[in-house]
Amino acid sequence: MGSPTASSAGCPCGRNTERHVGRMHGRAELATFSRSVVTSVLTTALDFGTLVGLTELAGVNYVLATWIGTIVGALANFTINKLWAFDAGEMPAIPAMGRFVGVQAGASGLHTAGVWALTRFAHLPYPVSKLVIAAAVYLSWNYPLNRWFVFRQPRQ
């Protein structure tokens, strides 16, 4: 067992070795990521349903429907992420919402351009393009920026 250090002090169970605290931190990160994935799946379903519903039932162009779907999904995503996935319920909502809007604007642009490009140039059906782009944007843009920028907790 390692010895306690200033950086590892404070584990609630009293086992303050660097290795133990590192494992606990890894579990906490995995739990946060897992909750974020669940949130993303649920809000992507809402986004995807909006896209397909607008395109197939209302005759809206798939590019515009993609953008509208990202906005609909984002409305639910912010609240669920803040209160559950990132456990930031105590964080002031207005500053977090301001950061979220910036991140979401980038995500909406990436989704819209990505779906258009894959559908136009790779000749994929727009629903397949949406699923591919949604996964890529989540992993490379949404999760990292939500975790480390929008809902970052101050050090205690």
C-alpha cells in the first residue's frame, strides 16, 4: 500500500492511498460517463424522432429537420445532464446554460453539416448518417465539453 499524500487525502472511507483514491476517481468518472451516455441515448432518440417525423410526416427537408431535432434534443439534454448525469444541481443554472448554448451551437452545426455531407457524398440514407454523426459528435464534442466546461465542478 502507498502512503497517504496531500493530493489523495480526503477519501470518505479513510483509505487515502494514491492507488485507492485513483481507483475511486476512476469509478466516479465511469459512473459520470455512463449516466451521460444514458442521457445522450434518450435525448438522441428525441432528436432522431423529431428528424424523422418532420421529414417523413411533415415533408420538411432533412437538413432543416436535422437542425430542429438537435434543438429539441438539447432542451431535454441540459436539464438531465445538470441534475443527474453530471450531478451539478447546485451549480447556478444561468452561467451553465450560457456555456451549454455555445457548446450546443457547435454540436448543432456539426450534426447538420455531418448529416448533409454523409447523405450527399457517401450516399447514406439520412437516418444512417444521423446515427453515425450523433455518435461521433457525442464522443468528440458533447461529452468532453459538457464534462470539462459546461458542468465542471469547482475543486473543493
